[in-house]
Amino acid sequence: MNYYERNRDAFLKGLMEFLRIPSISTLPENKPDIQRAAAFVAAELRGAGMQQVEIIEGQGHPLVYGEWTGAPGKPTLLMYGHYDVQPPDPLEEWKSPPFEPTLRGDDLFARGSSDDKGQTYILIKAVEGLLKTEGRLPVNVKFLIEGEEEVGGEHIEAYVSSKPPRLKADAAVICDTEMFAPGLPTLCVGLRGIVYLELDVRGADHDLHSGSYGGAAPNPFQAVAEILCALKDREGHILIPGFYDRVRPPSAKEREAWARLPFDEEEYKRKEVGVTELVGEPEIPLFERLWARPTLEVHGIRGGFTGEGAKTVIPARAVAKISMRLVPDQRPEEVLEQFTRAVTAACPRGVTAEVRNIHGAAASLVDTESPFIKAAAEALSESFGKETVYIRSGGSIPIVGLFDRFLGIPSVLMGFGLPDDNLHAPNEKFHLPNFYRGIEAVAKYLEVLGR
Ligand code: BES
Ligand code: ZN
């Protein structure tokens, strides 16, 4: 048995400890948990044999840094992950509590198990194993782990854009994506960007009795609905002027590769998504809709009366949370402007509509010809005994674009999540065989690169 096989129980125990910390980045009341999670990561990095380990404080949640640079002449990898998680609500949907990691079969259930604590832990344990058994690494490794990926990553953006010399590296390695299917080694080579905003609609200056004033007073909820219908049609085409102008379609080669992926649309629809019908632009194939077309989604509408029973009120205000996923070469600032103009044009009389930016990030594409990608495909194929597939993902990892822009390095997105891991949803899980195999695959990657 090698180090990795011998230490599976210890790895699992460590991961469970990590998962017990409710490090929800968006909620102020979890700030102490964020600090604890950062301290946990720092301790793990030290335990793994990393040097210069440091918790970097700044505006927003702390970053954790560590490095091992004892392989002169060899490439340097910058390993990235995030220790923050999404809120666990709705709590009543969880079969076991979100911050009490629970094993059912081969799956470990907890918020953050797959996104991204389990996968961040893979990187740490891979390095730990090599350092504990060989006393050295085949390449130089730096870690930069953040605590606000799920809320846009302000701190890491400020830090990376200042180009600190210690971040100098040849490529980044990120485990925060999914495998296309169980057992199928996957490299993600494209991510969508995002613009997240609030649409704040105000009508009368106070709430009104809907009997006394209905028929005369404007209703902000109706206005939100009208604005939304003006922004996207019933077939999923976004109607914002100029929105699609810069969209770069996937290459013919990419389209062909996607069409060859092993996929059962019926099963995807019924089991994975849990719907009777898929929607979206009817003339565009599914993977292209998910990975290479922009979207506009509403996440919640706040205001008015939402309690049990009935209350007859015309609310004074409605606030909608909306995001648009972006694709290459859309620009977040430009899309925000286009959106704001379209809202102004669509806003019905009697109400005002204000658009507030929350966060934004550009889409990213990785060059599949990069030697770092080729080595990753080789390591994954060896570890999983199958040819590595290249896909894109519809999600966003803002740092990928920033590493490219400010550090000039590509990101190797070597993810070990599964499509049914329930990211951001109740009953998030991580498939443990992927956890253990992921650790060995990352170690193999370092070895391949060191050759
Ligand atoms: N791990 C996800 C991104 C992801 C999701 C990649 C699904 C591949 C498949 C990441 O942690 C995430 O959720 N990011 C946020 C970023 C946003 C808030 C800026 C997202 O995509 O919503
Ligand atoms: Zn996430």
C-alpha cells in the first residue's frame, strides 16, 4: 500500500473536520467561521510541509498562502481553491445536517464537500503525500486559497492584480469543476463569466391597501415581471440590445467533440435536472446552450407579503436578484450597461428601477495546446485508465480570468466533482472514490510535469 492508500481514513477524517466549519462567505454572522476555516487551511498546509505559510488579511475574507520551491529549473504550479461555501438553505430539504458530514454509501454529504473544500483538500493531500514519502516535490508548488469565491472574490482580485512577485508561476491548478461522467477523466477548458446585480423597483412611497388603491397605484412586482419579460422572450432569447454582439461561437472542432460525449439526454432531463422539459434557445444544441451561450436568470424577488395566509397589499418596493452568465468575448462592464439601458427602456410608468452591480467576472478559455494541459490529460488518463475528455462548464471561477490577465498563466481545471453532486443545493455530496483517486491523480500530474 502506498502513502495515499494507507492514509485514506486520515484524509477522510481531516476533510470531515474541514466540512464541520460553516464558512458561508455571504453571511456576516459566519465571519468567525471564515476565520476558522482559513486557520484550518493554513494548519493543513503547514502539516503538508509547505513553507512560508501565511494568512493574508485584507479587505474581505483572508487568503491563505504557502509554497515549496525546492525544485530549481522545474516548473512552478500555483494551486488554487476556495474554503468558503454557499448558504445551505432550504435546510428542511437536507437528509442530514449540512455541516455534519455524513457518509451514505460511497458519498460524503455536506455543504462544501464537492464545492470546494473536498477538492481543495485533494490538492493539499497530493502534495503532502509526495513530501512525506519523497521529502521533495517534482516541481515547485505555491498555494493560494481564498474565502470569498462564492461572492465574487474581491480580496483575491485586489491581491492578484497587484502582481505580487511570490505568485510568479507557470500555470495554475484548480480542482473546482466536474467530471463529465463517473469514471471519465475530464479537463474543463472553458468557463462562463458572470454579472450579478440587483434590480430595485419602487412604486408608491409606502405600502397601500390593494382594495383602496388597486386600479390606481403602480405595483413594483408587476413592473419587475414586465421588465423581465422585456429582457428575455419565451424561447430563451435575450432581448437586450447588443447583448449577443461579441459572443464568440465554439469552433467546429469543439462542437464535434461535444457531440461525441457519452450522453443520454432523457436521463439528464429526468434524473439530473428533474424536469419534464428542457428549455432555452431551441435552435442551439444543449451543450452549446450550457457552455457557450450567455444566460439571464432571476434568483429571487424580495419584498411584499410572502408569509402564510393572505395579506392584501400593494407593496412599495420589489428587489430582484438577477445574474447573466457571459461567454467569450463578452465584457462584464459593457453587459451591465446594456442591461441597465434595457431596464430603463422597459420600465413601466409609475415606478422607478435602479440597477445595482454586485459582482462580475469575464468568461475564460484555456488553450488546449498548452503543455500544462497536455500533461494533465496524460496524468488523468493514466490515473483513470481512460482517455481524458475536454469540456467546458457553465459555472464561473473568476480567478481563472484574473490569473490569465494579471499573471499571464493558464489554469488547468482538473475537477473531480460529479454532475449530481448538488452544488449550491441541498444534499451536496462528494463521491469518495473521486476524492481518493483525485489525490493520486494530482500527485501523478506533478510527477509527469517533473519529468
Ligand atoms: N465550483 C463552482 C463553479 C463550477 C460550477 C464549475 C459547476 C463547474 C461546474 C464555483 O465554486 C462557483 O459556484 N462559482 C460561482 C461564482 C460566482 C458566484 C462568481 C458560480 O458559478 O456561481
Ligand atoms: Zn460554488
